[in-house]
Amino acid sequence: MSRGNGWRVKSVSPAGAPDETSDEFEPFKELEYEAERIVRHPHVEAERLHLIAEEGESGATPFIEIVSVARWVIPLLLLMVALMLGVYFAARRWG
């Protein structure tokens, strides 16, 4: 598919990641590819990231594990802060 400004947009498949060893490797294209995969197929991408983290051979493994833990810790932390603020303002109003 071609756009009016000269861009060529091509379909992205999970097996069609840009090759880092080629002369045409562009980091922003790689990021665009990853973002498109996450947006279009979030469950498949989550499963793929889980498998990468289980293997533990990728440099992204620590970040995948940190995000999987933060997914539960951050909402819990926000809930605790909200409860503490609620108790503080309730005690200040009636105390």
C-alpha cells in the first residue's frame, strides 16, 4: 500500500521482524514494528514475552520480569496511598 507522501506501508507479521545485521536496520522501524505487534495482538505478544522471560537468554528478560511484577505492585501501592490519604483527611476533619 502506498501513501501520497512516498511512504510504503507493508503488512507486519510476527515472523517478519527487521534484521539487525542488514544495512537497512533502523531502530525506530523496529520500535514501530514492536508497538504495532503489541497493539494488534496483545495476548499473543504477552505469551511471546512470557516465553522469552522463561528462557532467560534475552537481554530483555529482566525488563519483562520487572514489568510483570510492577503490573501488580503499582496498583497495590496506589490503593495503599489512597487509603492512607483517606484516613488522614478523615482524621483531620473529625479529629
